[in-house]
Amino acid sequence: MSQRKRAVTASQSKTKRRSQVSLDEDDEDANFSQITSSQVQRAREHFTTDQLDRKVAEVVQFILIKDQKKIPIRRADIGKHVIKEYKAIYSEIINRVCRKFDQVFGLKLVEIDPKNHIYILINKLEPVNGEPVSMRPGNPKTGLLFVILSVIFMKGGVIKENLVWNTLKKLRVDPGEKHDEFGDVKKVVTDEFVRQKYLEYVKIPHTEPVEYEFRWGLRAEKEVSKLKLLEFVGELFDQDPQSWTQQFREASAAETSS
Amino acid sequence: MSDSRRRSRGSQEESAGTSNGLGGRNRSERACDMGDEDDTGAGPSAISEEDDDPTHRREIRSKYRDLINHVQQNREDMLNPANNKLTDVLEEANKLFANVSRAREAALDAQLLVLATDIGKEKASQLRAEGSAFDPSAFTEHLLSFMGLNRFEDESGQDGNLEGYLPQSAWQRLAKRSEFCFKTAPSFHYILGSFLAEPPPLRQRVERQRKAPSKEAKRMMPTQLKKMEESNLEATEREVERILQCLRKYFAHDPKEPISYYKFVIDPNSFSRTVENIFHMSFLIRDGLVKMNLDKYGLPCIAPVKKGEVELGRAAVRHQCVISINQETWREIIDAFDIKGAFIPPSEVLSQEG
């Protein structure tokens, strides 16, 4: 296998390496799906309630720490670092973990990508009108993210990257310069927000020079209320949110489904 | 042949209709046209002399490239739903295509078509929104106002937003209001901070305190020690030496007569000096420089030792005795021996005491 890697060109080897990595991940992940129900039953009897509770607590801690950076958590990582030999009863553990988050912390563990098994933590409680969301000072990046998400949403869900940069420039945030609050703006938007799955930054095919477009990321779909967003936009424009009929329809639909 | 092509294209243009349309070129028609061109010298679709001319073909290619550049540079303009510039471009391209007979020029035509299609798609997507349009520029203006932009008095149209003072807390304000739209889980942090953070700061503080006094102490020590050393050891040595000289001088007077110990050490004017004399004398005896013996009356006498008389350091028969004296005894001796004056003159240093 390694000899084959050496023989290919640099770019090819990169993709090969990537696929090799994902293969390992899939192997890790595959362990989850290959378990039969009888295996689960036997495994469940094998571990005591104390052991199970301890594992559940460990998973909860693991997820809480991983969530600090807001980068979604992969099931493979949970398996590799925490659950290890308890993989057979993974689903039971996860169920208990979800319940713990729900009842103790008021948080929801959501699988944003059922295919790749990626989780995020979101708040179970809705922010109440008039009351501040948290006592801590606001993170300016939230404002930046809001601007970008709003423009994407109001423009139908996909926009060219130039529209984002032009909009930000009008707000005195230039991706070409270092910003006082955000630093390397381009990196924050195209790397940090994308890794956190707030945004998707996708290449447009057939463009020369290469152009990218922005969409809402999987995390944004679950974490952001389109209706509340539209309401704020309405406030800014001093307009009834319903005047944007298409967006309003989409926002209402999203609200009921969540 | 070219005539027939133009005719078919003409009919297509008529059916195009809408001003926002793509100019409706039938792709399959074009495909078979291209197929014909590629067959060099294969029957009735043979290429005419005119089409083969390299200069002519270069012209066509250059015109195509101009068109492509024009579209790329003025993309925003093309997108504007208020004009038909896109259709104009396509009509231009159509005209050019009439003269195309080779694959190379046709490829450029295809490239132009991809561009035009892209723009057409975007233009169409702009149309789909019913209800209010969304203007990002107006959006930013409203955002700046919300964030607390202080516009200057004389704001002039578009540039009014580039001037004006945006306060430090601008993005904070926006963040606080935006948070509301998110269901973000609060980040988990230990309230008490990390356990490991405590010890290092303490250690530093202690070290610093320790360092300070030791530095000063060191500085003081050398000077103090020097003084002490001088006053103690050297002074004693000097005194001992002085007394020895004194004794030798007296003895030189009368070498046969040993000197009475008491008469020598006692100072009738100062008890403390007497004690010191006894103290210093003991050194001389210890070092074998002075010998002491009892005379016929049983009273101690001393005499300096001549150089060769006794070997220093020889384990000779050692006698030890302890002499003590108190003020009463001192006065008694003075009376008994009728000592009028001190044999050992007091030194200048010691005269400070007493």
C-alpha cells in the first residue's frame, strides 16, 4: 500500500491519503453498524450499570469539551477516545447521553449529518423576547456571521463570494486587510465558519478564475432560526417581514419542522 | 450552404420572443453543423475557399474573444434585469457564427455560450423572487445605523457611509442583538478555572521575596566582618606581641632576676586591664614564649624563653592551671605587693575601654 502511494504524483497521493484516512474513519465507524442485536444484548449484560453510567458521564464530558470550539463532533472520535470497548452498546449510551443533556443541561445533541454521523450541541431553550441571551459580552463574530447568513438567506440560499466581500467592505470589514476585531477576516469566514459548519464555501464549476459560492452550513440550519433572522431584518428595514413573501414562507416552514 | 444555415437560424430567432430569453439556439442543430465542418473534403458539405482563409478565420476568433472579454468584464451589467445586453451579445455571436466553419472557432463560440448560459441562469434566478426585493447595499446602511454610526453633517449620497465614525462597541451591539436568532449552546468552562494554574504564581512570589533580603545581607556582611576581625583577632595578637616586648625589655634590665607574675600583670588603676593582661599572658605561656615557675616563696614568676631553650611544639610536660581573679583579690594583691604602677603600659586602643 505504501509503495503504491510513493509511485503516484503529489496531487494524487494527497487524495489517496485523504481517502485512506476516511477509510480508517469508516473502519472505526463501521464497527458501529456491524453489530447485531444479539451482540448488543450480550454486551449490555456484560457491563454493570455503574460502568454504563460512568461511560455515559465520560461521553457527556467529552462532548462538552469538544463543543467549546464549536467544531462538530464525529461519532468516530467518540468511539475512539471514549467508548472504546463499549462500542457494542453505543446506541444505548448515546440515548442516555442525549437524555442527560436534555434533562441536566437543557441542551440538544443533534446529528446534523446522518450519513457521516456528525453531532452538534444546541440550546434546547429558545431565547425569550426582551431578555438577554447570556450575561457574557457578545462575541463580535456572531454579528459577522449574522450578516453573512442574512444576505445568503434573503438572496435565495446561494450567493457568490463577491457579494459577501462587497457587503462586508461596506461595513468596513475588508478581507484584504487585518481587522481590529476579527483579524484575518477571510480566514474567519472561509475557514473557521466553514469548519464549524455555519457556512459552506463551495467551488463553482467552469469558472476561470475559480469562484466560490456561499451557502448555509449544516449547523446553521439547525442552530439559527430563519424566522427570528427575518424579523430582525424587518426591524432594520422598518418593514413587515411578511413583505418578503418567499423568505417568509421558507422561514415559517423551517420553524415548524425544527 | 451558408445561406441555408442563416435561414434556419433566422427562424429560430423569430421564435425566441421574450426579451429576457437566451436567444434560443438549438443545440442539436449547432452540433450537426459542427459535424459537417469537421469533415474536410467529404462530399457535398465540403468547405469553400472563403471559409478556409486564415486571415478571415483569425478575424472571427479575435471578435469572439472580444465578445467573451466584454461579457466577463461587464458581468454585473449583463445581470441587470433592466437591460437586454445579454440578448445583444447573443445576437452578435449568432452573426459571427454564420462565418464559422472550423472547430477552433466553434470552440470559442461554445465558450461564449457557456458564459452566456451562466449569466442567463443568474438573471432568471433574480426573477423568481416574488414580493420585495432585497438590496444588500440598503441592508448595510441599516446595519451601520443600528451599530451606531455617527454620520457627518454633510453626508453626500453613496459616500455617506464610508465617512462617519463607527464606535468601538459597534460589532458588540450587533452581536448582542444577533445572538437572539441563534440557539447556541453555551460553551462549557470550569467555573474555577484550570486546576494546574495555581502553584506557579505562588512560587514566583516566594522566590522574589527570598532573593531580596539575601542580596542586602551579603552586601553588609563583608564590611562588618572586616571590622570585627580587626578588632578581635588582630588586636589580641598585637597586644600579646606588645606584652612580650614589654617583658623582654624588663628582663633585659636584670636577666638573672625573674619577674613576679603578679607584679607584672596587675594594673592597679584598672581591673579590666588586669584581666586582659592575664589573658594575653596566657597566650605567651601557651606558645612557649614565656615560662612560669614558682620561686622560693611559692609565688609565680615569669621569664621570657630564650630562643633555643625550649622547642616549640615539642610534646613537653604540660601543666595547666586556671587563674581566676576577682576585684577583691585584685585589691588584696595590690595591697600585698604594694603595687604602685602598672608594669604593662596601657595601649591606646584599649584605653578607650575601662
